[in-house]
Amino acid sequence: MNIVVCLKQVPAADAQIRVTEDGRRIKEIDLSFEMNEADTYALEAGLKLKDAHGGQVLVVSAGSRTESVLREALAKGADRGILITDECLHDADSLTIARALAAAIRKEPHSLILTGLQSSDMGFGQTGVYLAEFLGLPHATLIVEIEARETSVAVKRELEGGWFQRLELPLPALLTIQSGSNRVRYATLMGIKKARSKSITLVTLAELGMAVPKRIPYRRLFVPTKSASVVMLSGNAPDVAQQLVEKLRTEARIL
């Protein structure tokens, strides 16, 4: 089984995020970066399938600084990597990233393509779905279980309200993996040593037959503000209970 896993590099979860003066980008000076959390679960799913059924795991990423993410994946057990090195892809939109990934993956043998459900920096959850469309593949999202078969893959999807859905897709296919769906492995010392000899192919958009994309501009980025407030409910017990239920339903949206 030839498995492709798409990886993204994002600011570390504990990084102090600051917005540029024009409000359209995040200041990257002094930021530390790491593998997108959701993608770690996609990588683990791919490595488990390789352990069970054999084959190879190819990891693909975009952006000039993301080689460290690929090296981490190779240390965990992936076989080789492809890095699209154009710097303009660091803050590109999901559509552009998916087009670039599709151009790189299209030339590689692939039985199954895995992505994380969404990125922890932008959270759009669109790249995997776009990628499936560009490659003409059947796809399913929010995957928590995978069972590989000879010519298909059976999956379990997480839905809302504690419900699940089971599907079977013909191969090749694309799946976006739900975060927390498995226990992520750590890179061993032996794995880190082996990763040094594994290859990462560097390619550019021009070599993939793509022009430098026009970015979808962001009008304004805001750092979330923390606030707290207290609402006092008045009236007799039935009235207060009714008000509380209404606020839980319309404001908190947990009912």
C-alpha cells in the first residue's frame, strides 16, 4: 500500500501570536514552529497501516522552512518526503495549497492519501477536501477508524451528538483524520538516525508546472480577546429556569 500523508507546519501551541501593523499577517519573528497537531494523527494512521499491511509512507509539505516537519515524520517511520519549497506557500490559502499538493502527489503512486482534519493556525478544514477534488478521488472526513481491504477501505466517521457513520470507499481514496483518533508515537533515537539517510525531494511550483499563485488577501486578523461577564437572572424559580434554558440554547448553544 502506497500511503501519502500531507503535513503542515504551524506556530507552536504556546507561541505568543502577534499581528503585523497592517493587520493582515502574523509576525513570524521569534515564533517557534511545529507539526500541525491534527496532521500528527494522520501520520500515525498512515504508519499503522504500513505496519499492518506493508508498503511505503510518503510525506508531503509546502513552504521553504517546513523540512523539519518532514524530518520528524521520517524519524517516526515515514520512508521519504517531498517538499515544495516556494516561500509564498507559507501563508497561502487552502485552495492554493491543495493545488500545489495535488501537482506533487499526482506524479507519485498512491493508494491512500491522509490529511489532518484541519490546521491549528487557520482551522478552515478545506485542504483535504480540495485535494480530493483536484485528484478526482473519493473522500471522507472526520475519520476515527480505518480498515484497509484489498481494493477498498472501510472507515468510521465521527458525527455530531455522539453518532458515527461507517462507509466503504474504493481505492485510491483520501481521508481526513480526526484529532485524538489514535495514540501518536514518538521518534526513537534509532529512527532519528535512520531519518538522516532518507531522502527529501525538493521541488518548486515552476517544476510542477504551476505559476506563482495569487493569494486571497486577508482583510484583517485579530488576536482573540478574553473577557468575562456575569448575568443575574431575576424572578421566581420557574421564570429563572426558563431564562437559563433559553440562554443555554441561544447564547451558549449547548442545548
